[in-house]
Amino acid sequence: MNNSRLLRVGQQSLSLIADMGHAGLFLWSVITSRIPWRRIVPLISEQLYRAGIMSLLITILAGFFIGMVVGLQGFHTLQKFSAEQALGKLLALSIVRELGPVIAALLFAGRAGSSLTAELGLMATTDQLSAMRMLGVNPLWRVVAPRFWGALIALPLLTLIFDVVAIYGGSLVGVDWLGVDRGAFWSGMQSVVEFGGDVMNGVLKSGVFAFLIVWISLYQGYFCEPNAKGMSIATTKTVVYGSLAVLAFDFILTALVMGGW
Amino acid sequence: MKSKSLYVAVGLFLIVAFASLVILAFQMTDFSSTHTGKTYRVTAAFTNIGNLKMRSPVRIAGVTIGRVSDIELNKKTFQAEVTIRISGDVDHIPSDSSASILTAGLLGANYISITPGYEVTNLASGDAIETTHSALILEKLIGKLIYKKTSKESS
């Protein structure tokens, strides 16, 4: 009784480690597979359209509302210390350093990551991948690699757009509605935000997040159990693992970067 | 035809993203002000720099003309050697000017203020500012005040 429970724990942790190893090998074979770049560029731009542009609207809307709410909350808190002039600094630093990369990545995991998993899962379930292999086409470069590179490019760009929209959303609330001085708002922001240290770090972060999300979602889709239940489990796992990976790595990356200061 | 409109959409997406980068760089950071023009380095030794940090502003009459680029401890004199970068178009600061560390507001960040002197020769790259005034440490000041008050009462 006790013995079998112990056995199960051991088996589960072994299969967890095996899963990670499997995912690592999968990633390795995606990156190192010989890619005919000239033929893959149109495929990448199609994926850029589906991962990037289709997520553009949700990213812009989320960015706008998050900027507005940070502006509103920040204003009411700063007003207690009559320091509402510092709203621009608060808004820009929190958006560019943390909220932009993280929330864009979470939205991306839900919007693009899950659809990648579902698509690849359906391909695997309906034996399209096997059919490709039979025709002598390696699905790794024909199907997986374009999605990998497309999503890897799309998320940092979405993060940049998110940052700008959120800051303008915050300035709409803070400056236009609540009456923070426009000059103090923007010049305060310019005096504290650094291009290399803050903006570029945010973009770098979102690149790492994109890598994690696309790795998880492609792995889950490519190796999902070929039936309806397997697909639904894989899609759920993509969103859950993707979001957790983003939040965990956000802490690690921030601690690494802040450690140098 | 379908693939062409796809390319247009992707191209627009890339343009919007890079436009956001440019807006972030020029509207929301001091990217433009720190990366234009030449600068020259001047050093100054302080006995106490307080909360002065790298990239703290250097001002003359309240106008920012440069930034602190390096802070090091001189191991012989135990003074803080501060290297400051001054923008190249402010190139005729008298060589007997003095540098003092001031605080912006009561609890604000420290900055270096340069008070121009009267010498004919100007500070050049690599020169040291001889006359310096250290940061005002609030705790010391309060300590002095309390000491004065208690000594007055006892006498």
C-alpha cells in the first residue's frame, strides 16, 4: 500500500524529468534542423501574421486599460504625498520594466500559444504530420520552425506596442482627466527611464518569454495524445505552464538584472 | 494576391512596432539628450559624497550640463574621486570653479552644482576641480543641533 504510493511518486518524478529531457531534445532538433531559409521566409511571415497581428488588438486594448488603471491608482496614491508630479516616472517605469513584458506575454500565451498547440495537436491527431513525413517533408522545418521563429519575433514587437499604448493610456487619465502637469509628467518620465537599462531590458525579457511560450506550446502540440481529450489537456497545459514559466522567469531575470545595480 | 496582402499586413505590423521603439526612445527616455554631442571628463575629490550616484546630474545655475560617470575611492587620501562628463558645448568653465554636492528638495536626490570662478583659464578634459564642498549629511546636522542645544542648557 505504502510501497505502491512511493512507487507512484518515483514514477511521476521520473516521467517529469523524462518530459523535460524530451522537450529539450525537441527544441534542439528544431533549432539545429537544417532550415532552407529562402523557402521558410514566406512561412515565417504567415506565422508573424497569425501570432502577431491577430494578437495585436487584444494587446492594444489590454495595454490601454492597464495604462489607465496604473495612472488612476498611481495618481490617488501619489496625491496623498502631494507627489502626483511623479506619476510619469511611476507609470513609465512600471510599464516598461514589468507590466509590459509580463502582461503581453501572458496574453500571448493565452491567445497565440494555445492556438499553436491546438493546431499542431489537430495535425498530429489527424495524421497530417505522418503524411508529411511519408511525402519526404520534414514537419520540423515545414510546420514547427516557422511557428517557432514567427512567435519569437512577434512577442517583443507586441511588447513595444503595448508599452507605448499603455503609457499614452496612463497619460490620458493622469494628464487629461486628473490634471497632472503635462510638462512634469513627460519630463519626469524622460529623466528616469533609460533606453538601454529599462526599455531594452524589457524587450530582452519579452524575447525570453516568447522563447519559453513557443517552446512549451509547440512541444505540447507536437507530442499531444492523438485524441480529443489529449488535445484539450495539451492546450490547457500550454496556457498553465506557459503563464507559470513567464512569471517565474520574470522574477529570475529581474533579480539578475537588478543584482548589477 | 492573398500572399501580397499578407505581406502588406506583416510589413505594417513591423513598421508600427519599430515606430513604437522610436517613440519609446525619443519621447519617453532621455536617449536623445545623452547621446548627442561630445563630452569631456573632469574629476573632483570629495570627503563625503552622501547619496551621489552614477548618472546623477551636474548643474550650473540649475541647468543640467553633464552627468556623474564614475565614483571611486582614492585609497591613499580616503576621498571619493568623482568623474563627471560635461557636455562639449559648455567648454569655458573657469578653472577655479568650485563643485558642491547639493540635494534637490528636502529629501530629493543628490546632484553636483558647479559654481563658476573668475580665472581666465578654462577647465579642460582631465582636469581636477580643486575646491569642493561635500554633501550635507542630515544626521550630522541634527546631531550638531542637539549638541548645541544641550550644551547651551547645561551652561
